[in-house]
Amino acid sequence: MQLAARILQYGLLIWFGLLFGLIGMRILRGDIVASGILSSRPRGQAVEPERALMVAVFPTVVLFYAYSALTTELPIVNGRPSLPDIPQILLMLLTGSNSIYLAGKIARGG
Amino acid sequence: MSSIFNAQNIAFLGFIAIAIILLGFAGIVLLKIWRGDIGLDGLLAEPVPEDKPDASMKASLSRFQFLIFTFVIAGLFLLLSIEAGTFVDIPTNVLALMGISGGSYLVAKGVGGGSAGTDKSDKKKPKSTA
């Protein structure tokens, strides 16, 4: 049973890797529109700071959480296994960057 | 004969069947994405407004963030549930993280849609007959 669970686990990990690889390849080829992510204008030239901040913060949070979830043992909360908790500081960082992003978006008129 | 079909073996065979179905379904979805049957062109971009057919598609950062968070957390939940052998609990802070990401996407969409809405109201003004 453990072996079957391991096979399923690694199979799903490989699937996620292939899916992200496929999406990344499509973005690099231009099949998936990814331009304008750092600007509010469709053909904007200037990088907007609130967007750059958000692009810097959220992958950090995601990578930190994914790494800690995959490398540490599952905590037991009230007798049941649980996903690892995310540190409060990261949550505040994410909230702050999203708030600044939305404020900038509203100020620029969408 | 009766020792072959005990509870443990039945559970094992059931797990194998579910694993094959799940991985098979995942493989079919991946194959369809690869062949282009499932289009991903607008995965990161907001749809073009109907009143601006010539407008170019632009990637949305809040949409991208929501997509990444959903994939990562759902993926971790699935993987760790398989490892633990039971559904794992999701901490409140992780749910708050999903809420922040989703709320940000909704607000950004509302702000973007609101600015497009003012253009629509201008078009609805009656034309002068003079």
C-alpha cells in the first residue's frame, strides 16, 4: 500500500511538473499572453512599482510555503495531520503587497 | 480463496483502481493541453471587452497570482493527503492566504470592469438629432 501511495504521489508530482513546464513553454512561445503583467496599459512601457513589488513578494511566499510543506513532517493538530501553517509575517507581507497593488490599480483608474 | 479477498487486499485493489483512474484522467488532460484541444491562450489574460473588439489582450497579475496559489495549495493538499493516508486539515492562515489572493483578484477585476463600464455608459448616450 505504501508503495502504491508513493507511485501515485510521484506520478502526480511529475504531472504537475509537466503541466507547469507546458505552460511555461507556451508562455515563452507567446501562445499564452503574458505581456503587460507589469504595466496597467496594454502596451505600457513603464514598469509600475506596485506590480513589481507583488511579482517579487508572492513567488517568495509560494516557494517558501511549498518548500516547507514538502520537506518538513506533517504537524499533528487535534490528533489529525495538517498542512504546515504559514508564518504570520509572510501573511502580512502578502496582504501588504496586495493592498499596495490594488491601491495603485485604483489610483491609475484600472 | 477467502484469504485473497480480505479487507486489506480489497482496499489495496480499490486504491490501485482509483490511482489508475486519477493518473489516467490527468494524463488525458495533459495530452489535450499539449495538442491544443484545451486552449490556454487566455489563461493569464482578461477577456477583451465586447465594446472594444480591437483591444489587445493583457495579462492580469492578480489572475496569475490566484492561479499559482490555487495550484500550489491544492497540489500540496493532494500530495500530503496521499502521504498521510487521510485528508489533512488546512490551517486558518492558509485559508486566509487563499482568501487574500481570491479577494485581490475579485477587486482587481471589479476595478478593471468599472473603468470599462464608464466607456459603455458613454456609448449609451442618445445621439443628437440636430
